Amino acid sequence: MPYRRTGRSGLRLPAISLGLWHNFGTDRALETQQAIVRRAFDLGVTHFDLANNYGPPPGAAETAFGRIVRQDLRPYRDEFLVSTKAGHLMWPGPYGEWGSRKSLLASLDQSLTRLGLDHVDIFYSHRPDPDTPLEETMGALHTAVQQGKALYAGISNYSPEQTRRAAAILRELGTPLLIHQPRYSMLDRQPEGGLLETLSEIGAGSIVYSPLAQGMLSSRYLDGVPEGSRAASASPFLSSEQITGQTVAMLRGLNDVARERGQSLAQMALAWVLRDSVTSALVGASSPEQLADSVAASGRLGFDEAELTRIEELLAQHPSL
């Protein structure tokens, strides 16, 4: 597993990190969750990314991971990283979401209880709050670090300008902005519109989520929408209407490029987001085997110019690009 320095900090992240957004709720067997985490750690995936509301129900992923830490990983606590976030709806009432000092610090205390830890390695503001001064939100992250409940501060889903302001506030407080977590994939390239450049300028790292576009950039949709897939379900993240004939043709073309590289489409999609300045890519997994397949992408992260040109030509066929 290659490890990459996070911005200008001393922290190194694995190229592939495990996200517990999906598959770690009470609707999945703990034994399977445990097997995924064990396999991840054995393969050098030393970073586990959570949020207060991951489940279902909200909080379930942190509870499950806390149990796995107690049963398996506790002796290795200094060899892995745990991150969590607050900002999306977690509990009813005026303090259960967004970015107030009250909400963020209360949520972090709850997360640490569920995780059974005295600190997390990275604590994120999960999304910008339009009604709370950025100084208050960043001040709460700074307090979490000063209290020893988090080692580093991060943000997620902030615009380039918001990111620049957040970094300046944290710098003045004495707690550097370590990392930003945006959505980024071949099919969603919004971070290329200034965010990645901003992160380079301020010396922060980046860890991208949904690098497989909620599974669209996997082999599952090369022949349309199969039964049992996310697009065939009632998922709010991917619908069957998105898998058009034009999209399938594009995916097949990308799959041809991947096969010539000796990779699956998913592995190439992961390598693509890691090709330049991104620190780490977050993957989900429903089984240890799926996790191992994703990790194998780290074996070939480079692209030649001909491959990149072909990929760009194929991506130009996608209606959203």
C-alpha cells in the first residue's frame, strides 16, 4: 500500500481508505463488517472514515466500528487512523445538525462514546452552515483539537472560497486545516474547478468520496441495470434513469481501457482520481473480497498520455460532463 503525505503535514494516508458510509448499519451482519475491517487493516488500509450519522440508523456505523476496535484492533490503535464528522442531521431539535459550536462539540462527544475512544485522529465539519459564522464552526474544530479529542481538523463539501477562508481562520487560531473531503470521480469533476488548486496553495490534503460514482464506475452496469443493484433499488444516490444507453456505451469503452491496463473498471476509476494531487480515495465495501479488489488498484496508479486522452474522449460522451 503506498502512503501519501497529507498536504504539508507530517501525516501520511494510505492511497485507499475505507469509508463506512454504507454497509455498516444494523441492517448488515456484524461478522461481515468485522471481516471487511480485518481484511482492510491486513492490506494496509490504515484509515477508517466515519460520520456521526452513518448507519442506518444514525450512529450505527460508529457503534459497529467501536465494537470491532474493542474485539480486534485495540492493540494496534497507534497504527490506524479514525475520522468522524458532524454537520448533517443526527438528532431532532435545533442542535442536531449544522455547524454551531454546541452541535459540533456535542456530536463529537457522542461519537467518542459510540466508538469507545478517547480521541479521533481527524474531526470534520461535514458541510458548511449558511447560518453560522465560519469563525464559530472553525473555532469548534480548534477547540476539539485543543481538548485532545481530535488530532487534526478537516472540512467536507466546502467550496474553494469557503475552504480558503476556513484555512485562514484555523491558521490564525493555531490549528492548521489538514484535509478536505470532496466528492470526486470521473463522472463528477467539480473539484477540478478550483478546489484542488486551492488545497495545493494552502497546503491541505484531499480525500475523495464516491470515486466510483455510487457504483456506476464498476462492472455492474456494463449491460444495463441488473436486479439487486443500487440503481435498481430505491436508493437516493443512483437511479435506473441515469443508466442510459449512452452511459452504458461510455462505460464499456472505459472498461476496454481498463482491461488493456490489466485492471477492472473500478480499479482504473480509483487510480484515475489518484493520478495527480489527491491524497487518498475512500472506498466502501460489502465484502472482504470487494475491498481487496479495490485495494489492488494501488498496484498501478500511473497513466500514460494516450490512456488519458482516450478516457477524456469517452467521458465527453457523458451528458453531465
